[in-house]
Amino acid sequence: MAKIGMLLTLGPYQYENWETACNIADAALDKGSEIQMFLYLDGVYNPIKLQTFPDMPVVPKDRFAELVKKGATIIACGVCVNARGLEKGKDYIEGVTVGGLPDFAEMVSEVDRLITL
């Protein structure tokens, strides 16, 4: 099946890009595709494990946790993480790693398609 790369640059609650990314990734994983996602800029705010939001039964961290369980690889940009005070991703859900632009470059070289949101 296809290898799909995703670049998510926006955080939760600003726009629905995180939800679109999760919906695409979820559907692709269900069809047997491989998903590699790189969180960049404010996209690094999406998998924070202590998120809560009134009136939302499912918050971004829940969707990202589901993707990790299904086999998606999710890497957050280390420079972006540290610049936003997220302390090397220690507050992330399990399965999300912190990397760098070389990881993104490797991902781009390996995937069949790249989706940017």
C-alpha cells in the first residue's frame, strides 16, 4: 500500500486542520496505508496529553492516540517544541516522539505522497 506523509503546522482549536489530518490518516490506515506525520510550528500543540476542552467529547490528543495505536508514526519538531516551552515533549501522549527537520527530510524522501495542512 501507499506511504503517506503529512505535515501539520496548525494547533488545535484555531482551525480544523488537526481534525482533517486525523480523518485522512485514519481512513488511510484503515485501507492499509502507512502514515508518517510531522508536527511543525503550532502543530506541536496537538498531542499534549493534559488537554481538556468543555463540550468536546473527543479532543485532539485522543485522535492522535488512536492513530499511534493503529501504527502511525508521529514526530514533533524539537526546535518548535522547545521554543513553545513544551520541554522536549515530556507532556505528549505516548508514542509521539520529538525529532528534527532531518527526520522530516527523510520522511519526504520515503513517502509516495505528502499532504500539508
